[in-house]
Amino acid sequence: MSSKKVNIRNITQDEYFFGHKACGGCGGSLTLRLALKVLGQRSFTVVPAGCMSAVGFVYPQMAFGVNAIISSFPGTASMLSGVAAGARALGLKDYHTVGFAGDGGTADIGLQALSGAIDRNDKIIYICYDNEAYMNTGVQKSSLTPYGALTTTTPAGKNAKGTLTHKKSMFEIAAAHDIPYAATASIGAVSDLLKKVEKAKQVDGTSYIHIYAPCHVGWGFDSAKTVEISRKALSCGLWYLAEYENGEFTLNQNPKEFSPIEEYLNTQARFKHITEEELKIIKTARDKQWEKMRTKWTV
């Protein structure tokens, strides 16, 4: 295994997720492309029955340049554990076992398998590409859909206000297992993302990375704006960059002030119905989260 640290300046030109059928501007596909550039060709990849399996395994134009397999929707982590056990039994060296699952396949139906893998401390890398709904099956709400967002199962209109719950904190749930390494990242902060995947591949045990990955179809924005919207989420405080290791939380980015949340929400059709009252609820939840992080986490 090379000791050379991968960064934005020396990242390989080789492609390990290329020629897929994802929409232009797909945050999930960009997540896979970047992460696999860090992990390299000797990677065993597990992808559940979601967006990335639908766009990546289209015979005969297979998009993966690494070993890859589709798992059941809730079984990403359990299959990762099996692949890792098989590789260990074969005496393989210099490889990585990585899973890529969406928010529904991670925070909802995949949570039990992920919790078990962390508890066993299996040597796997689990990456959640968070597009904040079940996009592959028609934009239904997941437990990572943000407050106020319109989905097909949380409509907005005269008698409905969109999603009425706030995002589950999967990063903190993973950390609560005392996992060796967990992190949040964003495709709007590529250098930080690469650094965290690089760190995860050195972990002798389970690592978890939660990556903010917009979906222009489900969110309702121009496909050219994916990275821009990712950066707006960071600047307005509705997404954050952090790590958990050695029992400690670290906040990687601590803005002195936030940009207006409205600048972020107004870019997306899923929030076009938001009222001043609902905007206040979103701001209050954001401020509460940041107060906790700045008070209790290393900055």
C-alpha cells in the first residue's frame, strides 16, 4: 500500500467509476468517483439496490473499474463484513473493502447491519452519500430528509407543510458506537473529502464517512449547480465538516458567521413553499446544533 497521501494536486487520472448512467450533476456518482480514486483498483465495492447500482451495473457498459457487487437494500454493511472475512480467509493483502449506500439504505433500513459491523469492528469503509430522500424509487422521505422539504410522501400545500422531522444525525450515531473513525464530508469541499477517505483507508477497523451529495432531480435545481449548492449548505450552516476519532469530536470548519439560509433554500424547488415561521424553525435547529458542536467538540 502506497504511503503517498492523495490530495487534489496529485489525485490519479485513472477512473474506477466511469461511463455510468447517472444524471448529469449527480452528487452520488461524484462521491463514488472521488472516493475510488483514493482507494484505488484493489478495492472490493458493495453497493445496495439504489441509485448507484441502477446506474453503475448496466450490462454491457459496466461503470466500475474495481470488483463490485450489488447487495440487498438493507444489507450493505453485512455484505461488506462477508467480503472482508472472505478476503482475510484468502490471505489477501493491500486491498480495501468499501460500501456506498444512500441515506435511506444507511439511516433507515440499513442501520441494523451497519451497527452490527461497527460493533464487531470489521475492517470496512462505509460511505453514505446523502441525497436526503429515497431518490431511486421516486423521491420518498427518509430519516435524513431535512425539515420542510417536499417529497412525494411529504407533500406541501394548503394542508401540508412538507417534512415535519429534522435530519437524523448518522455521524453522531456512528460515533456513539465508539467507532475507530467517523467523519462528515461534502462534494463541495473536495480536498477535505479526499483527506478523510485517505484517513479511513488507514484504519484497522470500521470507518464511516457521511457525504453530502445533492440530487438535482429530487431537490429541483439546475444540474450544473450541484457543487455550488453543496458549498451554500456549508456556508449557511446546514451542513458541517467534522471527525470522530480516539473518542473525540473535532469540528473541521467553524464559520465566524453564516450566510443567509434563504440563499440556500431558494435554490431548490423542494423548499419553495417555506414560510417565515418554518424558516425560523430551521434556523433555530441549526443554531442549536452549532452551539452544541462549538461547546462540546474540539474546534
